[in-house]
Amino acid sequence: MMRKKIGLLVMAYGTPSSLFEVESYYTHIRHGRKPSASQIEDLKKRYRQIGGISPLAKITRNQAKHLVLKLNHWYDDIRFNLYLGYKHTYPFIEDAVKQMKDDGIEEAISIILAPHYSVYSLKAYNDRAKSMSDKINGPLIHHINSWYDEPKFIGFWANQIKRTQLMINDLSKSMVIFSAHSLPEKILINNDPYPEQLAKTAELIAEKANLKYYSIGWQSAGATEEPWLGPDVQDLTKELYRKHGYTSFIYCPIGFVADHLEVLYDNDFECKAVTEELGVNYFRPRMPNTHLSFIEGLASAVSKKVREINKITVDI
Ligand SMILES: CC1=C(CCC(=O)O)c2cc3nc(cc4[nH]c(cc5[nH]c(cc1n2)c(C)c5CCC(=O)O)c(CCC(=O)O)c4C)C(CCC(=O)O)=C3C
Ligand SMILES: [Fe+2]
């Protein structure tokens, strides 16, 4: 059978490939404003703490590869060609779109390796892909906006929580903290769906894992003057301990999908330090990475988009 060729544009945050790249990467994150020497040193210090460089680059590539393999296995009438574009490092989103065009791709589906939609995160990725494709009269890109409620993704986390609970003696004294990257509070003015989507993911996971109670917090906020979404996970831990005396905390950074700086440092060093100070147990279940049910969750989000596209074609 002739397989229809579709570009699969996988977009992800990106990470420096060595400590030499930290400065340009950080500058890009800050929209071209160069960070101070001490800010750069502080970031390098954190990367050194997690082993010198982030495992994220390799994990992202593997997630994308697993996803395209799964899709090409599922569909015998479509051939998905993988393109990876990063938000803050080379090859950038724009490079990937241009490559699709050069390769003669006319239609593409894009997915971002982050579950929750916000103007700061998913919208920024999509806008960049679209404006490049508009500029070069490139492929028609069908964006997947968010996939925070994909059942296989929910199932992945519910299972991780259940596995973690097996290591805890007194479950009634344990607390699950779901979290995502904090964003400036001003997103709330425009009714950004980010906090609601995080709450929905948490609710679905809790339901599936039979949690009677859980908490939601924010992590990794920037050090700027403006207010950021709270409560911060570290303050939240102290508060929950003070009020209820929990003896075990299970951190689920469900706004991220891989082992990287925010998880390996902000959770595994910073939150852990808080639990040590309080004399309570720290647990952080494994991240989705290339886990089969997570990849199937992503593939299912893509397949919904395929159905949507086919429906449009048929309707016309
Ligand atoms: C919403 C969101 C996600 C999740 C959604 C998504 O994935 O898109 C995310 C993921 C990530 N963020 C990452 C890295 C960084 N983010 C930073 C800074 C910032 N992130 C922000 C937002 C987000 N970030 C914001 C509003 C800032 C402040 C910018 C400013 O200053 O105005 C900084 C600067 C220093 C610092 O603040 O720590 C770094 C180094 C890495 C890679 C880690 C690795 O390399 O292992 C990943 C996956
Ligand atoms: Fe970030």
C-alpha cells in the first residue's frame, strides 16, 4: 500500500550539550538578555551537581524515536517522518520546520514534550513553528495543543505512585505532591489554562491511584521581582508537615516528562534537603522518559489528530 508521508514534528525544551554552551542557552531562555556572571556560575554549578550535563538531550531523542516507531507500527497507510526541534538550543524549532520543507513534507503533525498548555510554554512552541512555516510557505502543521489527560499518561503516574507506596509503611502519614514549573502569576489575568490543566492531571492520577487526598504545588520559579504561581513545593512541604505531621512525601513533577535539571536538582536536591531538615522520608517516582505507557499516551494524542485531519478531508 502507498503510505501517505506525514512529518512528525516533536518539539522539546532542549538542554546545553556541554558546560560551554550554558551561557548561550541561558541567554536564549532570557530572550537574548545575557545573564550575569554569577547567574551563569550558579546554573553551571547546578548542572555539575547533576553530573556535569543533563541527561535530557539523550532522553528527548529517545522519546521521539520511540514515538515515531510506535506510530509507524500502528499505521500501515501513513509514513511518519521524524523532525526534532528545540525551543532553546540547536536544532531550533525553525530549523526543523525548514528541514521538513527541504525534504518535501507538505503536511505535519506537531507534538510538544510537555503536558500542560500555557502562553509561556506550549503556545510559544506552536507560534514559532507556525510563523516559520508561514514564512517559508512550508508544510501545513496540525498542532496538538495539549495531552495532559491522555489515559496512558495518567496510568503511567498512577502506577508509579502505587509502586512507591509499596515502600511506605504507614500510608496514612504520607502525602503526594503534584507539581509543575511555576510561571509568573500574571498569566492568570488572561485565564491561562495552565493551572487548571495541572489540577485536572492531578485529579485524574489521584482517582486512578485511589488517593484520598493529595496536594498541588509549583516548583523551579524564576528569581525575579514579579510574583510567581505558588505555593512553592518546598514551602508547601513545610506547611503540610507543620499542619499534619506527614512522615513521607511523594513528589510527582507531572509538568515534566524526563529526568532533567528541574527534577534532578530542584526535586532531588532541594526538596530532599527540606525533607531531611524535617526528618521525613523523600520519594520521587521515576519520570516518564521512554516508558512504554507514556510513549503510547503520546502516540494516542497523535492518533486523535490523525483522525481529526482525516475527518476534515472527508467533510470537504
Ligand atoms: C513552563 C516551563 C517548563 C515546562 C514546559 C516545557 O518543557 O516547555 C520548563 C522546562 C525546562 N526548563 C529547563 C531549563 C531552564 N529553564 C529556565 C528558566 C525558565 N523556565 C521557565 C518555564 C519552563 N521551563 C521560565 C518561565 C523560566 C524563567 C525565564 C526567565 O528568566 O525569564 C532556566 C534558567 C535558569 C533557571 O531559572 O533555573 C533553565 C536552565 C529545562 C531543561 C533542564 C535541563 O537542561 O536538564 C526544561 C525541561
Ligand atoms: Fe525552563
